[in-house]
Amino acid sequence: MTDVVTAGTALKGTIRTLSPSEMPLLRDHLLRLDRDSRRNRFNGVVDDSFIEAYAAKSARDGTVVVAYLTENGEVHGAAELHQPEASSDFLAEMAFSVELDVRRQGLGSKLFEKVLDAARSAGFERVRITTGSENEPMKALARKFGAHLTFGHGESVGIIELAQVPSPSIVADSLVADERDGEVPRVNTRRVTTPVDAAFAAMAFNRWYWRQMMRAWTMPHSA
């Protein structure tokens, strides 16, 4: 499915999964990364030849790439899902990169949501994310989606249990009881994207439910 990214941001492109023939777009995106972004993405200093070989390997080994494409067809943000066979412990691994011109507009969260959905669709129960220990934005994003980070050898490694992270396609109804007797509660529909959102939605429902129960208990009953 293709998502058009417009609401609440200056982004006018689309988010979708790249086809195998489009993998050169990932290569071009990675080559455009500035020095700090490139170091954060690969947890070290790499040259252009490394990136070209990396992108070619990703095209061959079944890596899934959820990308943000600008209106001119360039990839300016990517979430990669690497197959578990590529790791020593058979865990699927995610990697992210966003160019400077599209940062601070919520794109990282959107890419994170979509690549987690791709992992669920592939039948994975958990995924790993590895980033540099000084990459604070990515560490914050990983924690937002339930990653428990550990640190060592200059890296931050997090495992995300997919069963504990609600899919963004799940919609919760936040119920707010109306103060007027007999009035049907208003329904404020909101998306659940994190465990915290799910908890708040459950709390809202519980508040409404117990308020209705208290009303029933305190109403006068006929003999």
C-alpha cells in the first residue's frame, strides 16, 4: 500500500515498499547522506564503494525497503528490514536513514510503523535495531516503539517484541462520558501507535465504564 504524506507536514511525497528493480534508489539515497548521518547509519566511517556494495547485496538477499519518495522520485528516507538469515542469531534487523531536508517532520515514526507492519506480515515475532550509542534521535524513536536498549562497543542494540507493539492500523475509541444523564458518550477516534497510546485508550474506556456503573448503582430503584 502507498501512503501519501501530507497531513500536518511539508512533505508531499509517498511512502511505499521498493521493488527489487528500484533498489538503486536506496543506493543513491545512502550516497547522499551527510557525513554524520552516514556514520550514524553504518555505525562508523564508510566510503562510497562500501555503500554501493551494500546496496547491491541488499538487492540480492531479500531486504525489504520501505521508502519515502519525493515528488521527483528520489528516496530521501528509508527503513530497511534485513532477513534473519543474514544475522548470526537469526533475528530480523531494521535500519533507518533520513536525509536532512525531510527531518523533524514525523517521517521517522511513519517509516518505523510501516517497517514493523512489514515484519509482522513476514511472520516475525521480534526484530532488532542497532544504532550508534550517540544517535539520540534514533534511540528515542526505538524506545517509542518499545525497544529495550543495551549498550556496548559504541553501539545501542534494541529488541522489539512485535506482539507488544500495537499495529498503527488498530484504531482505539477514546470514550468520554457526557455529563448529561442519558446522553450517549462522545467517541473521539484516535490512532494507537505505541503501548502508551493503548494504555491511555484503555484508561479512557475504564473511566467511562465505571462512571456508567456508578450512575446505575446510585439511581433510585422502584420497589
